[in-house]
Amino acid sequence: MAQIVSIQGFEGSFHQVAARQYFGDSVQILACAAFREVVAAVQEGRVDAGLMAIENSIAGSILPNYGLLQRSGLYITGEVYLPIRQHLLANPGVRLEDIREVHSHPMALQQCSEFLQAQHWKLVETEDTALSARRLQQHHHRHAAAVAGSLAAELFDLDILVPDIHTEPN
């Protein structure tokens, strides 16, 4: 039977990629809007485990998550090193010159700042990279793109217009 794991983020997020890497492709995901919900799902026994980021090579330690763990009585049982590869995603048929705005999580926009600033597009902050990709696909945007990973592109049938747009390699 597949394990059920709580993650912060939506289907196609980097947390889902990390969960698949650690638990296997058959892992079932309980998507949570906030890290405190990830912890609560474990405490309440609704999931077998929770997975959340505690380090980021740009932002450093994610101290609120350490605090959540400490207060919850939960403990770290494993570690996943996940290189983050950000791509510019768009609906099929959309060309680079069609884009007027780019949607993504603020950290993803920061991770890709050199590429994005060179384009002079309007940047729109959202709560999750994968959610940006899903909304792009759902609304059939012809003049917008999203910054997200390849799993989001695969799940939402989006084209990777420009791969690896992140400034730092890891």
C-alpha cells in the first residue's frame, strides 16, 4: 500500500518531487496550503509522514519550520537533497514573444531574477509554483507564462519554453 505524505504546496510542486524521490513514485500526496498544516496532518494521524523544506541554498535555514518541528514533538527521519531546476512554462502554441507577464512563487521569481529582468515582463507573485502552472493551463492564457518545474509542465500539459532559467545552478 502506498504511503500518504503531507506536503506544503500543490500537485506538481517541488515538495511533490521530493516526496517521490524519497518515498517512490507511488506515494500519495495530501497537499497543504501551509507548513503548519503539514505538521497537523502528521499529528492527527491523517498521513504516514510529512515532508517540508528546512533549508534553501538562497534563503538559508527556514527557521519557522525548525520552530514548527520543535513545538510539535515531531522529528526528522530522513533528508532529500533536491536541486531546483526552474523553467519558463507556457500553454502549447504560445511563443516567447507572446508573453507579457510571468506568474510564480516569490522565491522562484527571485531564483530566476537575472533571466526575468532581462525580459521586462510583468512579474505576478503567487502562493506556489505549481499552482501558477495549473492556473495558466486552466485559464488557457496566451500572454502569460509560469516559472515552475518539469513535473508541473508534465502534469498540466505545458510546454517548457526556456529550460533552466534559474540564476544559481542549485
